[in-house]
Amino acid sequence: MINYRPGELDQRITIEREILVDDGIGGQEVTLTNIATCISAHSRNLSGKESERYDKLNATSLNMFVVRYRNDLREDDRINWGNIEYNIRHIPNNGGRKLYTEIIAERGVAQ
């Protein structure tokens, strides 16, 4: 793990999670709730690609977000950064005492 200085966490992200809520007629519906808002983060692009399928151009991007250590994140959560949604794909467990959490997230694809 790379060490980060607080000044490098210069972006603001929101962590969102899908939850089930009662719909009022005996069923449930899926809604988003914010787990954390305005978190300081560092973002680094890892890769990106474009492909054409069924006469449609598809673009994806893989980013790594670094935030101060959190133990409440799950890989089915998502990140909202600048009104762009990123699906969390992996949260590496580097073991030991951690100051930061690295999050691998992808945009441009369905969960």
C-alpha cells in the first residue's frame, strides 16, 4: 500500500448502498441510501476501454479510490463522484493496521 498525505485526498465522493424498503402495499422496493457523504478521497484511473456492440459504443473505466480507513464498505456498494456512478468491484484486504482503504471501482457497466 502506498502512503498518502491528507492533502492528496482532494476529491469528494459519496458511498451509496441499495436497500429494500416497504412499498406500502405489502411488498418491497429497492432504493438507494447514502452510507457516507462528502468523503475525502484520492482517485486514480487504472484503465479504460471502448467497444462497439450492437451498433452502440460502450465505454468503461476502472478507477482506484483511496479514502481514510473504513470497515463498513461492501463490494455491492457504489461510489458517486461528480454525478458519475462507479460500481465497487474490489476492496483489497491488505491486512494489518491500515490508515487508508483502497477501493477498485468501475463505471460504464451494470452492477
